[in-house]
Amino acid sequence: MADRMDEVGIADRKAPVIEPGYTFGTVTDKISAIVLNRPTSTGWFIGFGVGFMLTMMMLFAIGYLVVRGTGIWGINIPVGWGFAIVNFVWWIGIGHAGTLISAILLLLRQSWRNSINRFAEAMTLFAVAAAGIFPLIHTGRPWLAYWMAPYPNTMSYWPQFRSPLVWDVFAVSTYFTISLLFWFVGLIPDLATLRDRSENRWAQVIYGTLAMGWRGSARHWHRYETMYLLLAGLATPLVLSVHTVVSFDFAIAIVPGWHTTIFPPYFVAGAIYSGFAMVLMLAIPIRKLYGLEDFITDRHLQNSAKVMLATGWIVAYGYGIEAFMGWYSGNRYDMFTLWNRLHGPYAPLQHLCAAGAVDPQAAHQQRGIVLCVAGHPGGHVAGAFRHRGDEPAPRLPELILGHVLPHALGLDDLHRDHRDVPDCDVPVRAHSAHDLDF
């Protein structure tokens, strides 16, 4: 009984949002010193060199793609997206946690967001910028990407508004604009602080220009908080709408395994789930490298992991509904896709992804806390890295089988109309990559 009471006491005890002993002044001193006084270390140069090499690799890959064509991804009729859509969904999913932390938690008055919202917002901007590359380059002619925007022209040419590719353009561009404004407006008081504390003339000019004349007056703070709340109100529906539109890339296609209405909430939950995993993967090394354990405390790690626990339930439910509808539909192509996901060449990947959504629930203890929440921060890193890959991976088997399977079986009409599919028996066996004729 005593042990039980101890467990309950440990579970109910919350870590502080910020360690005791700090004032506004000491917090400002410690944070600004990292930017203004901390010397550039060898580790920073190593990290910059690795990032620079990866960026050059990306530019080389894009250049090679433009020169050789999108066929290097295995794109063929009827495969229209291939490698690009997996990366697009992956990057968009990362950005959702930043918007949720910044906007929704602000509206809900959750004070624990203040320690992690800045880098989460920056993560959102980089993720959306990376995601925007793939809808452009997957067409094979990125220099004609402006055709997807409705603009007056002499040919009276307009984009196809029934195409999800055009929906992606509007959703991602709006999401990036609001996220950029939200991030920059939140930084204005911080930039003014760096301006006032900097001793370098060039730094003072740069920070002063970006601070836009901020003086910290009551009028400035009133306008700042009003605009910040308005942007939070605009960003909140974007958390739901953007990944819903992204899910339509799959859901409106008449492709086995994709044509289902569960995708919008399924994708939104998966985006928040994987986005918070990426937040943990960034927060834990940052707090260690820069000595910010007093500001990014166990409370932040616990709350982030609890959000992952809740959204993990929704993702697991989405997996179950996908499997149920594949069986309940009675469509032999959906049934074969389901069977091949569970028993075919991609079965280990599918089972791994399903475990990623279920194993936090299985680890749930009577004390009401997931083991990875109560454990060492290293467990958070391992768990976040483990779950970060769960979102796009389930699409991989469907991407290959949903597009390529009918083509390999000579059933290309499946993508035009189900009623035109000839009545033939589909062999229930797993095709390997070598069996598929590209």
C-alpha cells in the first residue's frame, strides 16, 4: 500500500516550468549571453560543415533531377508522385508541432510553451520551405510553377482548381506566410533586447533594423499582444486545414488504399504526433549543449510526450480503420493492398509503423504516465526518433502497390473507373521490386 502511495505521489508531482531562483533580468542575461557573448566553438563549425555538405548534396540532387527528369524517382504511368509525395508529407508533418505550440497553446494560456516555442516556430519555417520544394520539382518543369497560380494572362489560362496540387499551393503558401509573420512578430521584443545589449556596431544596426523601433512602451506592448493573438487565431485553423489538404492528395485519388475519408483527421493527428517527436529531438540536445536545463525542464518533455501519447491513440485508430475498411469494402483491390501490406515485402515496415503508434499505449502504467515520459531524457530522444518516421512510412507500401500493382497486372483502367476493370482473379502474393515492370 505504501509503495502504491509513493507511485501516485511521484506521478502527480509536476516538474516546474522554470527552475526556481530566476528573475526576468537573470533570464534575459543568460539567454542574450548565448547570442552575444558565447564564442563560436569547434562543434559549431563541424555542425555547420555537415549542414553545408548536405545542402550542396540537395542542390546537386535537384540539379540532376532537372537534367535527367523525374524518371530517376521511378515515376511512370500510372505512378505520378513517387518519391516526392513521401518527402512532401514528411516535411509538412514536422511543421505542425511548431504551429500548435505557438498558436493553440497560446490561445489556451499554456505558459510552458514559452521555453520551446521559438525554435519550434523556426523548425516550422524550415520544414515548410523544404516541403514546398517537392510539389514544384515533381512536375519536372519547376520553371513553369507559376502556372499553378491564378494570374491574368493573354492565353486566358487558369489552373485546374479541382486538382489537389493547386490546393497544396494555396495551403502551403498561406501556411508559410502566417508562420513567418507569427515567428517574426514574436521576435521583435527579443531583437530589441539584443540591440540594446550588443556592443558591436554592425550587430546594433542589424538588430535595430529588425526590431522596427521597438521601445517597450505600453502602446507597443498593447499592439504587439493584439497582433500576436490575431495571428494565433489565423494560424490555429491552419493546423487543421493544411494537412487536411495534403491528405486530399491521397484521398481523392481512386487508388486502392488511398481512397478513404479517414485520411484528413488521420493525417492531422499523425502530423502533430511526428512534429512533437521532432520537437523533442531538437529540444533535448539544445538544452544540453547550451546549458538550458533550467529553462527547458522535464515539464516540457513530459507535456510533449503526453501530446504524443494522445495523438498516438488517434494514429493507431486510423491504422485500424484503414485495415477495417480495406476488409469491409469488399473491393478485391483494396483487400489485396491490405493483405500485401501485412504479408508482402513491405510487411516489416508496416508492422514497425503500427508498433510506433501502439507501443506508447502498451507502456502505459497504472501511475498514469508513459514510461518514456517518466524516464531519462535519453529515452525521449530514442522514442522521438523512433516515432518521427511513423507518419509517411505507411504510405510507402500503398504508394508502390496502389499505383504500380494495377499497372503490373494490366489493370490500368482501375485508375479511370472501377466499373471498367475486367473481372479477373488477382493473385494473392507479394510482388517484389524486381517483379514490377517499370
